[in-house]
Amino acid sequence: MTHAEPLDWSTVYWDFLPRIYNFVLYKVGDPTLAEDLTSTTFVEVWRCRQRYSATKGALSTWIFTIAQRVVITHYRQRRSHELPLFDAAHLPNATVVADVVEKKEAIGELVGQLRQLPDRDHDLVALKYGAQLNNRQIAQLLGLSESCVGTRLHRIIGRLRSVLGVDHNV
């Protein structure tokens, strides 16, 4: 390993668990499935831990790449490219959703709009609000510039607000 000090994988697990779970939940919409895929992600992280090198990129980028691949593999195995509806009661971090919409019935509309996003835009929203990554981390993970991530997120949120009729000052 290229680190001066070896990583404490137990700490890595506990530090990343909530963000990986939230990211996966945003992608699949089912809490039970999100738990399973999060578990699979960390099994892969553990299995491949000797391959991680800080010289190749940030640990967070490496772990989120594994999580993305686990979700993609799940959908390929199901031979379905549709994202399931997710129940608004199971959305992580309800305060994020509350920033966009205040009424319960609007959440269903928001979920419908999120499902209609292209995969790349859905990934941006899931990484930003599910995994709570910053724009720089998202840019590294997706191979985009930081300004591109910021601009695309701004446009996506703007379109969602417009479609949902939510005031931009909310």
C-alpha cells in the first residue's frame, strides 16, 4: 500500500456507511434493497482494499465508484433499466426534500420528476443530496469539471422547481 500509515478499515466503514446508504437509496428507492446494495458495496471495498492507492485518487472517489458499479450491476442483473418508485416516507434526510417542497402531495410529484431525469442527472442529485458530497468530490467521481457539476445541479434544481411550481427563494 502506498500510504505512510495503513487505513483503519473499520473507521472507513463507519465514516462512509451513512453516505453510501443514502446515495444507494436515492438510486434504488427501496430501503431494504439499499441496505443490501450498501452491504455489497462494503464487501467489495473490503475485498479490493489492497488495490486502493491514494496516489490514484481520493478514498471517497474510490468507494463511491464501487457503489455506483454495484447499483449498475444490480440493474443489469435485473435486466431492467427503470428505477423503481420510491416511497416518500423512505427518502433520506427529509429536510433536503422540505427545502424543495413543503406539501406532502408535492413529494410524490418530485419523486416522479426525479425518476424522469436522465441517469447522469439522477446521479448528480443522488450524489449531492443523498451522499452529501460536495461539487469537487462529485466532479472527481464523474470525471467532470467542478464548475460543470455546479452548473448542471443548478439547472436541474431550477427545472425541478419550475416544474413543481416552487418559488426559487424557498
